[in-house]
Amino acid sequence: MIAGAGGMTGLDAVKAGHEEEEECLFFVAMSRAKRYLTLYAAATQADGKRRSPSPYIEVLGSALAAVDEPALFRPSRPDPAEDQVAVERAEPLVVTAEQLSLYAKCPRRFFYTHILRSAGGRRSTAFVEMHDVVYDIVGWLRAGPERWHLPLTEVEQRYNEVWAEKGPTENGYAEDFRRAGLELVQALIRSRQGAPHAPVSDIELTAGAVRVVVRPDEVRQSGKSVVLRRVRTGRKASDEEDDIIYGLYQIAARQWHGDGAGVEAIHLTDDAVTPIELRPRKLANREAKMQELTSAIAAGHFPRRPSDRVCPRCPHYVTCGPVPDGRLVIPSEQK
Ligand code: SF4
């Protein structure tokens, strides 16, 4: 029984309270406009079904002028003439499996990030910084095979040192984030138990004018069995295996150690190790895709892939536009 609920059930009272709060938020947000007020409402859902506007819009009546096609700030549709960039390099281009995967998702983002080396203004959050500290530990373990046998306390000590240097120590929830990151490191150590590790080295794949390298995070070797591992700090996506990266890992594993070599994906948030085995047809498709993508990179083909979902979170969102005419000359990196 809720006092003052006027005969409503508990659930009705909760719903009414929620609606009242939403209405209040809507009108408070409107009251913040200084000169103009523009309200956007999606007319369709992601699955194509119609989406009804908020009932509060009706309350505004004729005070609101409806515009079916509002001006949106987003990268314009690609113009094929803008896709091409003549790149002249002093040295052959080497791309990692991760970089090629980025090219597959948006060639222009690959261009900004790995050809121009413009990091963009990524807005880091405490959550992202916590994951970066864990990736630092993954890289540290990868760099020294002798560290694979360190006791957990020493790995934790290293984690705390990196945390003090690079972690979000000023955040109000810093200690919670530190503990969450430590749990991921513990999951990493658990995933490493069992088979002995072998030294990790780059595996270069044959891909025409552009060199593609696979850099596994771990290599486990037991007798004749070899497994290349890729470590991610987050969760496994439902379409994870569609990423070209795993095809490249599998091609690299076989090139390096024959058909028996395997690939595993480690997801620390899930605390899970997933064996990845693509069927021969899929693997052949991935190999053909690799050749196609590297040929496009070599030809200087860097089209944009505008997406209302992805672009707003891209660090190049604000500057993504036509590229200037002329040649891009990248000098030798050797001093
Ligand atoms: S803003 Fe969109 S189209 Fe431009 S680089 Fe980023 S993801 Fe690609």
C-alpha cells in the first residue's frame, strides 16, 4: 500500500512516477534554449519500423514547426573523386592485422590514423584508461618471455606501478577502476596457465605491394601443437569471428607451423578463451580479402564510410572531409 497513491497498484505508482520525471526532464531541457530550440526525433528504428515521437511534443502544438528533413551535421556522402590519394613513400608500407582490420571498416580512418598518423582528439575516460593500463601489461608480458613464469604478485606489482603512472588516479572512483583492472590482469594470468609459452615474433604474410604482419600477443607451444593468441580486455562480440583479423591469424599460424597450428581469442572481461577455427572456404575468402585490401591501400584508395552510428565516436569526425589535391610524400623514417 502506498500512501497517496489513490487506489493505484505499486507498479502503477512506479510507472506514473517515472513518466512524471520524464516529463519534468523534457520541459527543463527545453527551458535551457536561449534563442532557438530544435528538437530531433528519429522517425524509424534500427530495424526499419516506424518510431512514434514523444507524446510531450504534441503538448507544444503549433508552437513547433515540423521539418521532415532537418539539416544534420555529419560527413557528406563520399565523392569517388575524393577517395584517391597519391602517396609516395620512401619505404614500403607495413601494416599489422589490426590496421588492416581498421581499413576494412573505414579506409579513410585508416588513412588518417596510420598514413597521416593523426591520432585525433580521442576523449579518454577513466574506463578507457583502465583498459589501456591492462593492455600495457599484456604488451609487457609479450615483450619478455621470462615474465610468463613470474608469480602473480610480481605481475600485480607491475600493474600497480603502471597504474600509478598512467591510470585515472584522479577519478573519484579510481580505486574501483584499479580493482576492476586488476581482476582483468588476474584473468589474463589464469588464461596463460597450462601449456608452455614460446617466444613471440611477427609473422609476415605475402600480400603484394604492402607487407602485412601478424603480431600475436602470446604463442603457446606444446610438442608439435602451436597456438597463436590474441588478447582483448573487453567482451567477445557476437560477430567477432567475422573480423578479418582472425583470418589473418589463422593464415599466419599455418604459414608458420603447418595445418595443425591454431588460434585462440582471449576476452578478459568474459574470462574466456575461445578457439577460432575458420573453415577452408572462409579462410580462402579472408585471404582473397587481404589481397584486395592491400591492393587498394597500395593504389591510394581511401574512401570514407560515413555511418550515423560510428562517425560521431570517431576521433576524426570533425575534420573528416575532402582531401587536398596533389601528392602526399612520406619521407624515410631513418635519421
Ligand atoms: S568520421 Fe566516419 S567516415 Fe570519417 S574517418 Fe571517421 S569513421 Fe570514417
